[in-house]
Amino acid sequence: MNADQQGGTLLPPTVGSKQKKKCVIALDRSNSIRENLNVDTVDERSSNGYDKRRLDDSRSIAGVFRRMWSYITEPNVEKLNEKAFKHLSVKFKTCHSLADLSQHMSQSSLDISSEEDRDHISSVAYKKANVLLKEESEMKRKLQLKRKQNLFRHLFTDIIPVDNRPKRLWDWVIILLIVYTVIDLPIRIAFFGDTVKDDFKWAVIDIFFLVDIYLNFRTAFLDTDRYEVTQRAEIVWHYLRGRFILDLVAALPTDLVAAIFGVSRDHRAHSVLMLFKLLRFFHFMFKVDNMINSATGRITRLLFTFCLAAHVIGCGFYALGRFQTTDESGNVVVGGGTRWTDRLEGQPFYFQYATSVYWAYATLATVGYGDVSATSGNERIFAVVTMLVGSVLYAAIFGTFTSVIQNIDRHKEEYNSKSRDINDFCRANQLPSFIRKRLLDYHEASWQLRKLSANHILNDVPESTQMDLMMLMYADLVVTVPMFSEMPTRFLEKMVMSFRHVVFLSGDFIVRQGDIGRDLYFVVSGEISISVFVPQVEDEDPTIMDFDEVFRRSVQIRTAGPGAFVGEIALVNGRARTASVMANKKVQTVVLSKDDFDRCVAESPEVAETLKGVASIRAKNDRHATEASSSSSSSPKSSSSSLSSFLSSSGSTIL
């Protein structure tokens, strides 16, 4: 088959080679969507409207060309007269979207018959589709640009919601600037003094923090009842009563404050003013505390806080030893003039810094080792404060560690208790070791799945919220089943509430051919293989044959992954499975039982009427499949040809 005949259609000669290539790609895309659909669906030409092709995006170029070529090649259409043809061409040219073009293409199928007219109308439609695609792409680009332009207007004029994504990104930028300030500023003051001129850098950082103060006046907050407060007056009052003063003092430009009070840049008091910027560290604690709630996050936050505290304390201790008792003007300043810093004179910066931080960690963790000790009064007071800070930090760190370890031990004890029960059960019943290993593997897989189970997490959540969350999680799986896609939303919400999680290990059979179906399985993760046993003339009834023999002679017809579903037919008529499905690797599924499905149907009479039509079409398809299978097996054929006949006759109704 050449490229012009892909998908069973002939491309018109008026379409160029590039156009043909695009058409073939579009058709391949459409066919791949259809092939990836699960085998447990109704016949795609059934009269109830459950068509595989309905899942295609009607606005996509693939959907347009699939319709276009199928309609152009339809043999039984009436003759199109010249007037109608011109009218149809005008309608194509006045389309404003791909959906309109697709609708007109559907209408044109009743009129086009002559080859020349078909060629012309397909060329017109192709050109129009390309124009519409370019227009829609340009509209999307302009919309994205408009959203970016409105972003700053939204941030700086409107009330910002608590969960606003740009505001969260802004908070992370502020956190990074705080960390930079807490790391760089103590080093600059303690080790380099005023020898580093970086006024512009600090001016930019101060501007960021002033803007953050403004945004905090416009950001909603959660009250004690976890209710989002959006009234502007309450937001302003809440921030003023909270950390506004702390943020304002930390964000004030140091040079401006020094100029107001007449403090020279060369004066030691200027460095003391710079220390107020370290108040941003408390801003860091507040923001990180609200953004990180997990146990691992809390431990990481405390350890990081401990490291930053040791860094600041080490730099402060070195600064006390470095400063003289009086400055050039005879004014008393901080410090007492010790001798331990004399040993560090002339040493590189990293050695001085390492010695200072070493003292800080030793004092925070214990009470020091004496090799670097406080001798002056100021240093001793500083050391006492450091020990108090260390005791508080260690209490917080060990308290968090204890809480996390207790939770781990509680869950681990539950897991170990069930494992011991499995071992005792296998020993009491003298089961082989491979069965015990299999049961333990199931227990481990089920335990891991339990932590991710929605039912386990949402037990204490109101039912309406549970429905919303379950629909959000499983809506994409449900709509892949054709008969569910037209069901009322209320019915689907009740149905997903009945989902339960089941895990299958590699080599497990999810369903077996010949068994009576009672469940519908949705594959969430993993891979399954679908195989079918095709009976020969001399075979006995496969329903009474040994399953191992049936499976040994079965032929794998396809594999499927996440998003596939198995057993739709079981919910309609509960008949025997027509294929076997096995897990190729560990497969996580969500299961809907027939009992739960029937209960949901009983509560929705309109759904029951729809299912009656589905059941009648199923029965009709089953009769056709049985007749075709019988006729194909009545004549001697090879096993491969028998399989081909069986699959072609049974169509989509394999499970």
C-alpha cells in the first residue's frame, strides 16, 4: 500500500505532495488513537452512536481529515449539481473554526459524488483547515501574551488569593534573597568590614523586600478556621498586627537611615545598622513554616536553620574578637579585645571562617572544647546566649526527630504484624515456601498501595468533597469507556465512589477466558497482555477444558498500559470472558464490581434505559461473532487464519 492509500482512502490528485504527507500523518494519528482504545468496546459501526471515532478531538486536524477522506470516498451518495456545489464551497470558505469546518464536511457527505467535485471540495477544505489552524495558533499566542501582561496588574492591584501560583513563586524568590542576606551579610561585616563596596546590590535587594511588604498588604490569609479572608481592611489590619514592623525594619535602606542620623559609612555604627537586615531571618522562618508541612520538610528546615544560626553566631563571635574597645574617636563600641583572634592574623579567609564556625558548632552542640574560648566579658555573655540558643534548637530538632520516628515505628509495627500472621498461616497449613513468598509480595504491594489509596486518605472528608476529588482523579479513566461517556455526571460521581484498589503481581491473571465476568478493571500503572484461545473443529468446549491447556494454546493479540480497561461487558450482561488478561509486571488497578454498578443504575432510571439499548446491541454483536467464528472454523485452516477470522468476526467485543 502506497502513501496515498493510508487508512483505506485515496487522496485526490489535486492535493500536492506536502499536503498528502500531512494528510497521511493526520490519518495515522487518528488510527493510532483508535488502535490504542481498549478492546472491550462495542462495534464501531453500531447504531447507538458509541463510535470509537467519537473520542477523537473534533477540533483537531486529524479529526477533520479523517471525516473528509471517509466522506469523499463514500460510494453511495447522490449527484451534486453545480449550484449546490458552489453553495457548499462558499460555506467552507465562511467557516470560522475547525469545528464549523468539520460540521460542514459532515453535511457535504450527502451531496458530493462526482470525482472532480470531490477533488475540488477536498482541496478547498484542506486550504481552509490550514488557514483556521494558523488563525487559532495566532489567537492562542495573543492570549498567552495578554495573560502575561495582566499578571503584574493582577499582582499589584487585586487581592491575591492564598494559593496564587505567581505569588508562591515570588515567595520562593524572597526566601532565596533572605538566605543570601543571612549568609553574605555576617561575612561582610565580620571579616571584611567596609572594604567591600556593593551598595547597588543591597539597594536592589531592599527594593525586592519593600515590594514584598506592599504585596503582603494585598495577599489574602487564612483565619483560625482555615477560611480565606479577602476583605482589604481585614488583610491590612492582620498584617499590621503581625510581622509588618519586623519586615519594615529589615527592609529599610541602611544608607538612607545612616544619612538621616548622620552616621558615616566608615563608622562602626553603620555596620551595626546593617545587622538589622538579619531580622529577615525571622521572615524566612515564617514563610518556610507555611510552605513546608511534611515530616521530612520539617526536619530539613530545622537542620538548615541550625546551620544558618551557627554561621551567624560564628561570624558574630569573630567580630567581637576583631573589634577594638574604642574606635578612632574614642567612642566605646561593641567588643572587648581578646587574644584568640591574634592567632588568626594573616591567615586566609577560609581558615578564619572555619575556626569561628567551629567554635559556634562546638558551643551549640556541647559547651565547647576550650581550644577557642571566650575570655572577655562581652564574649562570655555572647557564649551564654549561644548556649541557650543551642539548647532550644536541639530540643526542637530532637523533638521533631522523635515524632517522625514514632510515626515510622507505628506503621512499621502494623506491617510487621501482618507479615508475622502470614508466616504463621503458611507454617500452620504447611504451604510451600514459594507460596509464602508470593503472599508476602502481595502484602508488600498492598501495603504500598494502601498509602496511596483515596479511600484511606479521604475517610474523614465530607462525601461531596470525596466525590469531587474522586472525579478529579478518575475522570480520565472513566471517559475512555464509550458507554460511560454519555452518562450523567451525578451517576459517574456515585460510580467512582465505589472504586477500590487492587494490585496484581507479574504473572497474575486479571481475568481468564471462560470465567463469568463480575468486575471492570481500569489499569492505573503497569502493563497487561491480552490473549485469546481460538477453538479448532476438533476441539471440545473450551469452557470445560483445562485452563492450562487453554492458556498454552492461546495467542497474545495485544498489550496495554495505563488507561486501558478490562471487562466492560461484564457490567452489562455478566457473560463469560472471551479473552484472558495477564499482568506482565506489577499492575495497579481500580475496580468497579457489577453489584456496585447495579446499585448505582438502580438509583438512576435514565441510565437503566440507556443500558437496555447497549445490552441489545451487545447481544446482536455476540450473535454475529458466534456465526462468523463457527463459519471460519467449519473449514480447515491454519491456526493463524482461524485467529484472524475469529478476531475480525468478534470485532471489539473480546472481553
